[in-house]
Amino acid sequence: MALPMMREGCPRARAFFAGQASGLVEPAAALIGALTVARTEILLPYALAFAAGAMILVAVHELIPGCRENTEGSPYLPTMGIIAGFALMMLLDTAL
């Protein structure tokens, strides 16, 4: 945070303290996160699976634009195909 502020002409000391202040919420957020995980431990695998699916969706749909060429009617079909293929690969990998 400090470097972009300095690039825009902010004084060095102000940029430094703004950068330090931006990290003050991290210990409190880490504590809240740790307490939440401790209380909802049984849901953690499902939450992580959802997060992994969301990351795959973003990676395929947004970062690999070639997979969306000529998909006017259903833009998510190639993305869902890649996700289904990945799920099948993981199923075969863990089942055998």
C-alpha cells in the first residue's frame, strides 16, 4: 500500500504509517477466523471444496479466455466441462 501512495506523491512517513495501519485488522480477523473454524470444524471440508470450485471457475472462465470462444449461447459450458473433467480425474485418482 505504501509504494503506490508514494508513487502518487504522498510523503514517505504518511505512506509508511498508512501501510502499517492497513495491517492492524489482520490479528483480529485471524482470531475470528480461528474461532470460526474451531466451532464449525465439521463444515470445513465443504467450505474448502466450495472455495476450490470458485477458484477453478475464475481461473478457467476469466484467465483462460480461449475456452470461451464461440460460446454465445452458453458461456459457462466450457468452464463446466473443465470442472467436470477435473472432478472425474480426481474421482478416478482417489477411487483406484
